[in-house]
Amino acid sequence: MFKRRHFLSFAGALASAFTLALSTAPAAYALEAGQAAPAFNLPGQDGKNVSLANFRGRYVYVDFWASWCGPCKQSFPWMNTLQSKLGPSGLQVLAINVDEKAADANHFLTAVPASFTVLFDAKGSAPAAYDVQGMPTSFLVGPDGKVLFVHKGFKDSDRAELEQKIGALIASKPAEVKP
């Protein structure tokens, strides 16, 4: 009996240690290159819902942002340029705002306008599905609906490298450009 109690106590301690180790391990992004991008259907600036599925056959740069995010203020002008340059080749920029208050997002957009599609997700279902850990975080989704790469954060020095990377992917496998 003593040995059994000792073993059960040891097993319980081991299980607790294992659970603690898992809960304190650094979180990896659940969504990685090669995985299917989670679907979403969110309201846009005009109030009409936009679905990721609407852009099947195209490249989609999905960017998660918030009004309080300093690097987001830098990324928006670049995404405007990206949409202008690569949109005709089959790229669509979708920026998903995660602010709880629409007024905060609208104030940001007044100061930093967007010439690409902006969506709103105050409940946070899309960033949860994409396992977004910080703002901004972007995912390039290929024409087949799979994630091609993930980019965390944004600095002015990221512009040229990201544009080159996206342009090269589009050139290697052109998208279906729909009128």
C-alpha cells in the first residue's frame, strides 16, 4: 500500500510539472506557412461583410492592426503603395482592425487613410483564429488559400524586403486577376 501511494503521489507531481512546463513554454504561432488560412467574414467600412473566400485565386495580404499601434501608422502608407503597385497583378490587401470601439479605428483612418479594404473585428475572432500575438501581424495567403509567410511587426526598413518577397511570389505563380 505504501508503495502505491508513493507512486500515485509521484505521478501526480510529474503530471503537474508537465502541465506547468507546457503552460510556460513560449507560444509558437499556430498558423504557419503551408497551412490553410482560417476563414473570416467581417464587416467593411461600408458595413457590407467581406469574406476571405471572396479572394480565392488571388494573393491576399491579411494585416491585423489596432488604432493604438505605432508601427501600424508606418505600415498603412506602405500597404497603400503595395495595393497600388501589385493589385493589378492579383494582390488584395485586407487590414483587419481589432479595436473594441469603432470610433478609435475611424479616428486612426482619418489620420492615416487606407486605399485598400479595411475590415472590423471588435470581438477578436479572426486574430484568435490566426493566433496573432502582437500588432501589426500580417499573413500572405496564396491563391490556393494557404499561408505563404507570416510577418510580425513593421519597420520602415521592412518595406523593400516585403515588397520584393511578395512581388517574387506573384511573379512565380500569377494570381487569377478578376475584373
